[in-house]
Amino acid sequence: MTVLPDDGLSLAAEFPEATHEQWQRLVEGVLRKSGKEVSGAAAEDALSTQLEDGLTTRPLYTARDAAPDPGLPGFAPFVRGGRAEGSTTGGWGVRQRHAAADNRAVLSDLENGVTELWLVVGDAGVPVSALGAVLDGVYLDLAPVVLEAGTEVAAAADELLRVAEEQGVAPQALRGNLGTDPLGHEARTGRTYDTGPVAALARRCADGYPGLRALTVDALPYHEAGGSAGQELGASLATGVAYLRELTAAGLSVEQACDQLEFRYAATADQFLTIAKLRAARRLWARVGEVCGASGRQVQHAVTSTVMLTPRDPWVNMLRATVATLAAGVGGADAVTVLPFDHALGLPDAFARRIARNTSTILVEESHLARVIDPAGGSWYVERLTDELAHAGWEFFQNIERAGGQAAALRSGMVRERLAETWAVRSKKLAKRREPVTGVSEFPNLAEKPVVREPAPEQPSGGLPRVRRDEAFEALRARSDAHLAATGARPRIHLAALGPAAAHTARLTFAANLFQAGGIEPVTGGAFADSGAREVCLCSSDTLYEEQAESVAAELRAAGAAYVFLAGRPGQYSGVDSYVFAGCDAVAVLTATLDRMGVS
């Protein structure tokens, strides 16, 4: 029997050290089997992924991928967290958003895990006059309240402070944010409002309410207009700097001005990008603070992205929100808002709110994500991505500053144009399903029953657009729904499988997914004449296409097929009108197909 050495736990002690080049050669062999003849660095490049902001994610990171020292939590540059204790003492703040005057819903949330409230006030939410009723029974010395009131911020702030005084809450015990954000409002609506109360509210908070902030630097408008992570970071920096200038001009010290700001960012299902973005945001603001002579500690509020939410198959949104919340918590957000899975459909019901708040509860209490500060710190990938995002954000910030600052860049159209360019590139990836949307562009369910919710108040508009990843496919599905309502049937396509299952299953599944993404019902099995379709898609292997594609296409034409697709891209065949394959422009294909079918 072999006796194992008693050398502690040196599990790799007897193995020769592998080199990066040896790993690349292994990759070459794998790629060669798939028909790609590349070697060395080119083999590694073949497995790399292009991100927005000109960034590239490589398949392997090692100690060679150096990044600046991130420091320690609670110390500049705050990459590893703004507070020395991180979220270890109780997790991040669970901040639920409410846009309706529903006191019972507010109390239910607070009694079941929510620790902070985010109230949308004004025409798009709770009337200012109803704020007191909505907060009835809420202990304002325990639950921070954050307002989003647009042009009614002064009245909403007065009402909140009146309610707190009426409850007997000491000024030093009141916590939250009055939500003043004139540039965010302008980004949303294209309209400015009197910024006179901004400095006055900040002075009021600084002098009498140490736990209350006056301003929000909301980066969501830029994310929701299709911006990249770097653009979101740059726009938030430019907005924050603009507010610092305004507040210090009004007499506040730089430190006092910094203390009045809370930054709001989107958290997406791209977990590593979200983690790195929040870490980079703190580093960037620390740099601003360093230049201005302040500590530069950034307070962060992360919100699960509306861009990723889908009204179709909304249950998948729970999974997206879970990953995004995990990323926000790991990334060091001070407070996290999980938008309910039915947010894209209207006002959330009680079940959706419960799932939203329990998402954070499970991650903190059961998964123990908050026990370790910055658990992603030290990852070669995360540290490198953090550094690269910080540079991308700083570059966009400098572009805005060169354009005259955030207000000037918004009014000149510079910000809108840059965001639109980014979204146009991403839209092409979505259309080609290079960026899949599960339940919409991939694995859609045409038989799903629509989820109906009470309409939400109309959101502010007139400024930057609001986009969603599913919008192009949603338009196609809407055409199919209208056709179903008018005729009692969806548009159909016959999928003709050639040969045994082993030959056609992969392409049959691919074609079924593709056409269902446009609301076109695939019909498999049986004769074409019995399918109720006028178009057909051949599905099989390249070998069988060589043998049968042209003859089968001719037979289908004779049987009445008006248009013949072929799944794959093996070559050109007589009788085949078009080819569908991985990476084809699915939106263009589906739009043209619905047009031919007379589906308006």
C-alpha cells in the first residue's frame, strides 16, 4: 500500500508547474476539433468575449493580470467598501419601492423583512398630501425613507419632516434621503426645474438632520436609455461633481456637500459586471474627493435593472433579480432595491413584493453573503475588470466635462447621442440572439397565459428614452397576439424534419425557438398540407441536406409552400428561399416572415 507523505496539505507539491503557454496549447487542441486553426494568443482570443466600453473578457486570468491595490474597506479609495465593517453587522439595507398610496403594503413590507422605504411622490406616485397617511404606523427613527419627488421635492420634504416631527422623532434620529435630483429629472423629462431649494434643503439637512441626505445622484436614466456600465459611471460622476459645485457655491464645505449625496446604480444579471461597476464607482468618487479635499466615501443604492425585465414569461425575472441582488450585495451596495418580477406589467401584487423582499433576506440570512466584506476582492478577473471599468467611466466623465458639464451635455444632445450609439450596437446583438433573453428570444412559451396587473402611474418622459432588451421581440409577439385575437390562430410555419432524430433534433429545436420568438407557431410532424401553414423550414444535417434538400423543397413547393427556409448554413440549394442559423438577424427574419404572412 502506498503511504501518503505527511507534508501538510501541499497537494500540488509533486506536480510540475504548468505554464500559460501549455494551457494555450490545450486550448488550441480543443478549438482544432471544432474546425478552428488558431494558435498561441490567437487561441485565447478566440475564447474571449467583447464587452461594451471597448473592454474584453478573457477566458483565463492569472497573477499576470495586475490591477492597482484596492486597499481596505473603509479607507480610500474605498474599492473594497465604504465602511470598515461592510455589511457584516446586518446585511445591506433592504429598500422597497412604492409608487402607490398603499399604507397596508408599506406596513406589510416593513413587518416582513424590508428595512427602508423608497417612495415615488407626485404625479407618478404618492400625492404629497397623502404622504402622512402612507407613513402612518411607520417608525421613522427605525426605517429610513427615501423620496423621489421630481419637481415637488420641496413640498414632499416639508411634509416628511412634518410627519417626523408629529411622531416625535428627534431630528438626529431621522434617516433617509429627500431625493433632490434636478439633473436626473432633466435626463428623464427634458425639463429643468428651479434648483433654488436644492442648496436650502442641503443646508437644512447638514445643520439639523445629520442622518438625512438631501440629494440623489441617479444613474438609472443613463442605464435605462441603453448606456454602458462605463457611461453610467461617467454620467454619475459628472452629476455628482455638478452638485458639489452648486452646494459649495452656496456655502457648504466640500465634506458637507459630499455627505449630502447618495448614488443610485443599476444592478443587472451580469453579475461580474455589476460587482466591478459598484467597486469602480467608489474608486472614481474617491478620486473626486481626493482632488476636492474630501474623504470621497460614496454611499450606494443599487436597483435591479428595468432594462432586463420582461413582461413575457415574467417569472424568469425572479431569477434575473436574484443574480442582480447577489451582485449588488457582493459589490458592496449600502442599500438594494429588488424590483418585483411583475414591475414591467404595472403595480406589483402582494406575492411579487414578498418575493422581492425575500430575495435579499435569503441572500443575507441563508446564503450568508454579507458575512465577508468584498468577497470578490482578490479575484484576478474582478480586480482587472474593476480597473478597466474605472478607466472607461473616467474617460466618459472627462468627455462630459469637456462638453461643459452634465447639464450642458444633456442639453446639447451629447449624452443622448453617445447612449444611442451604445444601444444600437447592443440591439444588433439582441436581434441576432447573441445576447439571449430567456423566455423571449430563447425558449419562448407561446401558450403562456398573460399576467395582468393594475396599471402603474405613468412614468416621467420627454427626456432620454427608456429601453428594454426584449422590445424588438415584444413588438413581434404583439403582432402575433393581435392576429390570434382576430383570427383565432397564430401564424404558423411547418418544420420539416429530414432523417432520424439524431440528424434533425438540434436544428429542429433551434428553428422552433427562433420562430416562436416572433410569435410564429411551429408545426412538427404530419404532412405539410395538414399543417395550416404556407411556409416551411427544412431541418436536418448537412449530409442529408446534400442528398434531399432540393428534392424535398420541390415537393413542398408542389404541395403549396410559398416560402422555404433551411435551418443551418451548409450551402446554397435550389428551391430554398432563405437560411436561418446561429447569429442570423432573427428580428429581421421574423419581421419579414410576419409581413409575408399578412400579420400586421
